[in-house]
Amino acid sequence: MTENVLAQAAAGGAAPFDPTMLIMLAAFGLLIFMMMRGRKKAAKAQEEIRSNLAPGAEVMTQFGLFGTISSIDTDENKIVLEVSPGSFVTVHSQVVAKVVAPEAAEADAVEVPNDASSLTSEQAGNTEAADVESPEETLRRLNNDDKGPKA
């Protein structure tokens, strides 16, 4: 069999058109294109993150640590994060996963009232809590029950 292939190559006979070879080359080209495209997207995203890094920005690391950037050392690729008042952590600059936008942090915050007046049923407008009687009504009802005839 190898003698026939060698004989055809030596005789100058062209191999017949092979569509599977064309499909394999197209698939290989598509694979290379998709790999290059993914790398470009990742590099663009990383560059966008790096452009937003500045002292005072709140960031999240890849391992879920939130902190505020206090200083950046671009020569050694180090970032010093303040994770709580007075607590500093030094991380590699590539560990920063995203810069947390200030409006996103404020949107997640829950507003807590300063006093309990907004939690009462009259002011909150809660219809389910309107059936609950006030402490004064409870006392009045209990006093009226005690005045009735006892058996």
C-alpha cells in the first residue's frame, strides 16, 4: 500500500480532493480564532480594571476580600488595601477582580430608621399589622374584662 502512495507521489499524480481535510482545516482555524478572541476580551477587561485602580477606590479581590486601596506600587505589582479601619493587607495587583462602584455599594445598603416610630402600623401603612391592637387598647380591654360579673 505504501508502495502505491510512493508511486503516485513519484509519478506526479495529484491526490483526489478530500473534503474531510478541508473541514478539519476550517475547524482548526475556527479554534485558533476563538482562542485569540477570548484572550483579547480577557486582556481588555483586565486593562479596564487597571485603569480604574486609584487610591480611595473600593475593590473586591478574586478571593472575596473587600477593601479600599490606600496605595499602589506599580513597580512590584503590589496594592495595599485597607480592609477595616487600621487593618492593611498587601496583595498582588492581578488579584483585584473588580472595582466596586460607589452607587452599587449604596444600593445594597438597607436603610435603618433612627427610632421605632416608623415601624408602627399607623405610620408604616402596613395593612396586615393594622389588626394588632396598641398597648393602650390592650390595657383598656383587660380592665373592662375585670369589671364584669364573676361567676
